[in-house]
Amino acid sequence: MENEITSTITIESPLEGEWKFLCPPGHHPNAFDFVKTSSNHNSTHKKRIINFLFGQIDSSDYYCWGKPVLSPVNGKVIRSCDGWKDHKYTNLWKAISIWYNATYKFRPKEKNGRLDVRPNAGNHVMIETNDGHIVFLAHLKNGSTLVKEGQRVEVGEKIGVVGNSGNSTAPHLHINIFDQMEDPYKAKVLPFVFKQYETLNKNNIWEKNNSSVPVVGSFVKFGRITNKVRLCEQSEPQSEPSVGQARRRCSALL
Ligand SMILES: [Zn+2]
């Protein structure tokens, strides 16, 4: 299950394990969100839907809350913006209010000579690849960013954790790639592909995919990156496998 998008920009995944791949309404078609679901893939949180409609669900009740976010590319950090509070909970009314404010009220303000987009992007990191593309990772948890501007990062390096900051109606990770950031108002959202991932097919079997983008709405699985090697696991590991073990598992899946 993969889209027919072709792009010269190939990245690794910014996440590990199983995720649902989304492009919600209002998103640029080349911008995506990841959420994590229960093992039966029925829910993104541990509560009942009635809590969302008539009560509230804490951000920490979402399966993706606090999961590591990794650099999907080798490059240089050009933005690392933290200090924006997470939404502590979600519910229908809060979601509507966040969406309304982000759509109709929020306008980026200049701060220290550049735009402060945290009311929309929340805590975020931008990484400039060696080809000059800008990878944008948004809505990170307040206080979680681990990288500094000007610092070089490598594929698989932890840069923060999934949060619920900014224009975010529930915890998730947003990713897209801009062509440049010198003039943010003119930045284009570029297509890109993931180097490798698996998707769950109709028969509930994980299928391997390369250099493509998953179908929106599908369940995807990413291996772990350790010592710059992508480890393809059949399930969440209980203990750290050696690189040799992991390579054998990877080749078994090819
Ligand atoms: Zn998004």
C-alpha cells in the first residue's frame, strides 16, 4: 500500500514502531501527521470516545505521547524552538477552539528578527539537509527538544519527543519538507519519500515498501535506527538486539 508520489527527496522515518499515517483536512498534500494506536488499531488513546465528547482525555492517555522523535536526515539544525506549553487534555470543544484560533486568529509575530510560529507549530525543530531542504517536525512536547541551532545531527539521532503543543487537537507528530526557510512566506512544501517502511495490508500482513509514501490512513511500521543501521523488527523489542542479530532479522524480511 503505497502512493504513486515520486520525489528525489528520500528520508528515513522520524519515528520507530507502528503508527497511523495521516494527512488531515487542511493539510498540504505533502504534509503528514503520525499518531499511534492501540494494538488492535482501534483507538489513539486509552479512554472511551464518550470522554472526548462529554469529558476530557489527558494528553498522556494518548499512545504516542512522549514517544521519541528522531532525525530522519543528516543535516544541520536551523531551528529548535521550545518552551510552548502542551495542551494538557483534549475534547471536542477544545479541538474546535484550537482549530478556530489557528485558522482565523493566529498570525505569526516577529520575535528577535524572525517569525515565532509556536502558536501554530508548537515546539518544533527544522533540519537543513545537505541538499538544502528543510525538514520540519512539529508539536513536540514542551521542554523535550534535545538539539541546538547550528548543531549537526545524523539519521536516527533523538531530537525530542511527541507532544501536543501549538495547533494540535491531540498528541501527534507533524512532518513536512520545505524548499527553503530564508523567506518563510514563500516556502514551498515539497514531496518526499520514506526510504523504507512496512504497511499493513488487507490480510493483516506487514508488507515491505521502499522509496515511497504510504497511503494516507494506512498503518505503517518503522524499524529502529541504532548505530546508523535501520533495524527491522517484527514487534516492539523487549531488549536491545545486537546489530548482528538485527541485520539477520532485516534480511529475513527482505
Ligand atoms: Zn500536521
